[in-house]
Amino acid sequence: MASRMAMITKSRTGTLNYKHFRTVTTFTFLAQEPQLDEPSSPPTPLPPNPASGSPLYQENWRNPIPTTIPNSSMSLIPLGISSSRFQALSKTLDVQSLLNMFADWMTLQRWDDMKQLFEIWIRSLDKNGKPNKPDVNLYNHYLRANLMTEASAGELLDLVAQMEDYAITPNTASFNLVLKAMYQARETEAAEKLLARMIQTGKESPPDDESFDLVVGMLFATDQIDSALKYIDLTLKSGYMLSMRVFDECVRSCSRKGRIDAMVSIIERCKTMDQNKALSPPWKMCNYIADVAMQEDNSKLTFYALEFMAKWIARGENARPPVMLSVDEGLIVSVLSTAGRTYSSTLLDLAWVILRRSLREKKAPNIESYLAKIYAHASLGSLQRAFSTLHELETIYGNTSKEAEEDLFSPFTSLYPLVVACSKKGFETLDSVYYQLEKLSSGDPPYKSVTALNCIILGCANIWDLDRAYQTFEAIGSSFGLTPNIHSYNALMYAFGKLKKTFEASRVFDHLMSLGVKPNAMSYSLLVDAHLINRDPKAAVSVIDEMVDAGFPLSKEILKKVRRRCHREMDYETDDRVESLAKKFNIRMGTESRRDQLFNLEFGSNYV
């Protein structure tokens, strides 16, 4: 049998392939050649060491990467084709390598990949066979990825609570990411509670400037201004700098709700702290603050807005190449008017300095700027500085055309605030101004101004002091050696007419006509008023006819005054002439029902 078997083997040695040769036997103890199949899935790793304290140890360790990951609702990309690649990466990456990879992916905004890789990595073992353990910075990357994939604030809070399972203490950045989610959802109440918790934790996760900015911005966005101001005060007390975004929201919210004083207090607090002394809103915001402040007549806020602008101007001049910033002169005129209404000398001085610096001595300020400055000084009672500004105005614009000069230096219109200031304390102020002008007229160089004396004449007329008005008029030629102009005669006519001395007012008018001085519209208007005060509407209408013949336009106010006097005196014939004049010049007179009701009231003991 053995020899036969050897013969068979020997005869078939040329045809057998030993590579595929298998021995067939029924005995189990005979050796067989092992056959290994190609692995179709990665091998199951060893279970974690119980002594490692891994939170995964209590799970089914035979399946350390379960099909359903806890909190799978947070993962927006299911485990699919790319999961095998992430599983391979999770075995080779440590904490620092994963941080570097996440830093690269953040620039590419691969938020879903960051979430999926972190969820796989945290359930994998490192090269030493221990569970991967993230640090707080790595976990914050995971929180940011969830935030950028529109996770809610509640979901982020759940993820922050899970940090305790990995023996990680949340830091300030962790809670700031939750605050950002609350900011997007406008969850103000929850944000305030979270901020209070951060304050209570102390050194573990204290709130920083970003934490306060998020909460304050959220409160301003929901018009909870009082709460926002409370947290701004807490921000400044904590020594943090107020961000420009929060300051912008503060300005707009306070201006929208009319809380200007709150805005002023915040700026004052910032100016007293070293961290916020450099607060400098953008140029456009400075103009916006100034507009809001002037609408509310708040001199302090207007002053701070100009201060911010002055910083920008100085910064631009020191830059290389220099950037020449200039404040709009119309804005300065409004600021000067605000200074006059609010009696703020500091605002007046700063506005004029900024205007001079903006013009850079290339041109003189406009007439409106000088008039606004005169008004501000007059309101403040600084008559000496007001007349000094008037002298500067006369020096620069005194050689303009005659018509423009009449309107510019008229004590009845553009210079009337100065007239009011001169007569504010009666003859005491008027005499003081007159003696100062008399003293300046003999100075070196002498200062003599008909315009200034006209203001005194009209001021005397305002206090019903005809004698002082006439003496000042005569002093124009006798004491100062000047020639009265049309405004001088008009002021004297006004003084006579106010005391019902119509004849004397008419003689002043005739006198100026005889001297060749051309009357203006104000001259005829004052003569009309003198006749109306004397209850003579017919004479007033005759002056109106002369005014029309002289080529001056007829105003609605003059006709209404004459018609009112006609009704009071029951002069219906003159009233018809007034109506014909109104029709001739297409002037719609309207009615005066309210004035008539007041005039027809019957006062007596029956109303007591």
C-alpha cells in the first residue's frame, strides 16, 4: 500500500501545484494550513482600563464607538463615508495635534468636520491605550463649532455641563460662547443669570470685557436701557474698556429714547478711567452725537462731541502723510447757537478754536459764524467780547456791498441779540457800554463804530428812554466824529414812535430824506408802526402807498397790522383799501378768529 502510494505521488509530481495542495483527512489532530481572510472592518480595540476613570467605561466596551452617539442631535453630519477617515485620524492625533488641525479648519470654516472628528476622537484611545482626554481649549473649539452650526443656547449649556464628565472646568471663553448664542436669540434674562453666575464663580471663570459687551449689547438691542447702563457701570468698575460697538449701540439707544443725560454720564465715567481715556468714536459718529446733543440743547454732550472731533483733527495732522480733517462750518454755527441758548462759555470757546483750526488760516469764518458768536457772547452777558467780535466782523466784511451791509449790520435783525443784551439791565448796562465805546474811541488804535452806537440807540428805545436814545444819536457826530447811517435814523424813529410821538418820527423821516439818505423797507415799516400806535390807520395806508411807489415790496405782516387796527377803530373805508392792496399784490390775508375772540372778551365781575 505504501509502495503504491509512493508510485502515485512520484508519477504526479510534474503536474501538481504545491501552492494549492491541501491534505484531506478525518483526524482532527493532523496539522492544517491556516487561511487568513482580508479584514473587512477595523479590529475592535481592547476595553479601557477601569482604573483610568473614563466615562466610557460604563458603556458597552465591546462597542466603544456606538452607532448612536450621545447627544447625536448636536452632530449635523451623520457618520458615513468620512467616518472611517476620522476614525483613523483619531488614533494618531493627540490634544496639541488636534488643536492645530482645528485651527486650520476654522479658517476654512469646516465646522461640521470639527464636530464629527471631536466626537469620534473623544471616544477613542490614544497610542498608550488610554481614553483621549480633551483640555478646556480643545473643548472650546468644539463649542465654537456647535455655535457656528446654529446650535441653541440650551444645547451649548448642556455641552458645557458635560465638561465635568471629563474633569474639565469651563473657563470664561466657554461661557462667552454660550453668551454669543444667547445674543443671537436675544435671551436677555438667561444671559443676565449666566453673567451673574460668572461673577459669583470668581477666579474660575470671571467675566471679561467680551462677556459684558455681549450682555450690554443684547440689552440695548431689546431697549432695556436701565439694565444696560447698570452693566456698563459694572464694566467700568471692573476696569475693562468699553468697546466701540457697545458705545455705538449706547449712543443710538439713548438718543432714540431721549436718555441724553445717561449718555453724558457714561462718557464722563470713561474719561475718568485710564482704560477708557482713549475712547474715540468714528468721525461719523462724532457728527451724529453732536446733532443729537444740539437737538436736545445739551451743552455737555455737544462739548464732548467736539472734543472727539478735535482728537481726530490732531491725529490726522500728526499722521504721515497728514490727513486734513475739517469740521463743517454749518455745524459750528449750530454749536455756537447752542452755546448761546445753554449759556456755555466752554462750548463757545472750543467751537471757535475748532473752527479756526479747521479753516487753517486759509480763509476767514463766514458772516453767519461771527453772528452766532456775537449771539452767544450776548446771551452770556459778555458784552466786551461781543463788541470785540463785532469789530472783527466789521474789519473783515465792512467793505461789502451797500445792500448786504445794511442787512448785515442792522440792529433790528442780525444784531438784535446784542441790542437785547445791552438793555438787559436797563440804563446801567447801556451807560456802561457807551462809556467803554467812548474810551475805545480815544485808544491806540482808536475804535469807532456806528454799528455799535446804533445798538445802544435801539437799546434805549427798548427801555422807553427817549432822552438817552436822542443823546446817543447826537453823540455819533459830536463825540465820535462819525456820520449816522440809515440804521441810526431808523432806531431814532422807533424811539419816537414807541412813545406815540408820531410827528417827531415823521420829521426824522423827512430829515433823512432831505440829507439824501435813502430809506429802506424798515424805515417805512417803522413809520407805519408809529401811525398805528397813534391809532391812525389812514396815515399808515398813505405811508404804505409811498413805500410801494418807492419800489419796496409790501409784506403780509404790515397789511395784517393795518387791518387789525382798522377793525379796532372801526375804520371800514381804510379796511377796504387794505383788502384792495392785498388783492393787487396777491397776498392771502387769512382770518384772525383767535385774536378777535380775545379782543371781544367781556371782562367783568360776572366771571369772578
